[in-house]
Amino acid sequence: MIDLYDRFTHGGEFSRRDLMAQMAQMAGGATAASAMIGLIAARSAAAPMVTADDKRITAGDIVADLGGGRSMRGHLARPARDADNAPRVLVIHENRGLNDHNRDLVRRLAVAGFVAFAADFLTPAGGTPTMGDGTTSAEDIARTMIGKLDRSQTVADGVATLQWLAAKAPGKGAAGAVGFCWGGGMVNALAVAAGPALRAGVAYYGAAPQDLVGAARVQARLMLHYAGLDERINAGAPAWQAALQAAGVRHEAHVYAGANHGFNNDTAAARYDKPAADLAWSRTLAWLKA
């Protein structure tokens, strides 16, 4: 069922109506299918681990001026104390756009001692939708919007956001980046495009760049997290790692056996794998701090 849902959310092979029909066959009925999708999909109403008013941090939505008439909306969080000495991190969302889970992630990073910015890469299209249109959910609308983004411009906006973090945000030094799903692929793309503007990158189950020649331009350290059951993403992993190795790029790759794509997202009950997520997160924090 998770594989079927991933084909719907990532491949665009069929409509939500077709998804529900196939899920109903597997689950034994429409009611059971709806319940299963509720476990597989992320829950927008899930309680955060760190709230915006947590006294350990300062957090809120902002709009970053990227120059050239372009901007990036997002959620910025920093430690309440000594933020100017904290490392900076760009957080890149999944293919459903910026949501409260991403805001929670940057607040978790702030508690861990980072200045973190969750960017909304749908800003040029008006921002991540928060409501459906009566027939299509907000998440499905966001996925369609992401599919229509100009890839080269989106990568350029990501590079500009890294540069904004280094020039305008609290903290010190060039920024790192961590991304999930679509955002993991963006981390790989930014590693190729950003040069010294990216200090370190962490890609969770992110697609490899189509042009592996770009590995020679990577200057950041890269950590790559893969879910053991994620055949779609894992198919491109060996070639990307080989290209990084040949280019002399410092990198680590970790595969979490038995874990599904999206295993870090604690708002999706059927996907979330706490042991894998905790281990990957501890590795991520150490990598971004180094």
C-alpha cells in the first residue's frame, strides 16, 4: 500500500480516484482504504515536538529578499542565546511544500543549536496552499505546483537562499542544508550548483542528479540517507555515490534496513520508523555541526 501511494504521489501514474479504487481492493473496502491512507500520508494536524513559543528558541515566519525581485518565504528559528555563533542550515521540504512539520523541524534544529530556515520553494507560485479547492486537497495541489516549477530557476533560488542565510541571517559561516524526499533531491542539486555557498548537505531519500558529471563541481560534504525498502530512489544511489567517490567528494551513505521512503516523518504513522529516524537525525546533527 505504501508503494502504491508513493507511485501516486511521486510518479503521477494515476488519479486519486484510481488510488482509492486500488487501495480499496487491497484493504477490503473504501472505509479501510481511507483509514490506511490516513496512516500513510502525513497528518497536517500532528502535534509539533517543539512549539513556536518554546523559550529555548526564537521562531517565526519571514520573507527573505533574494535580490533581483525574487523572494523566499519560510520559517526561521534560532537559539534564544548565542545565535550569532550558531551554524546555519537550510531545510528543504518534501513535494507537498512547506508545512507545519517543516516548521517543527527547524525549531528542533534551533533547540540543537542551529539557526535554521525552512524555505517555501513554492513562493514564486504564490506559496504552498493551505486549503483545497473543494475537489482537490491542498497537498495534491502543492504536488502539482511543484511539478510545474522551472527546475533551473528553483535551483538558482536555492543557491540565492543559501547566500541570503550567509549574509543576512543570524549565525556564522556558510550554510548547510538538509532536505527530505523532493528536498533531498534538491540538496543533491544544490551541492552541484552552489559551490562554496553550501558547507555541508544531508539528503534524506533524495533523487540523484540526472547529470552525474556535476559531481566534479561539488564542494560540500554530503551525507546520504536511504530507506531500505525505497527501490525507486535507491536505484540511482550507486551511480551517484560512485561519481562522488571519483570526484573526491567527502561523503557518507547510510541505508536503513526495513525502513520506508519518508521514514523520518513522524506525522505519517505507517512510514515513521523511530529507531531509523533517531539514528539518522543524530548523524545529521553531527554532520551539520562538523
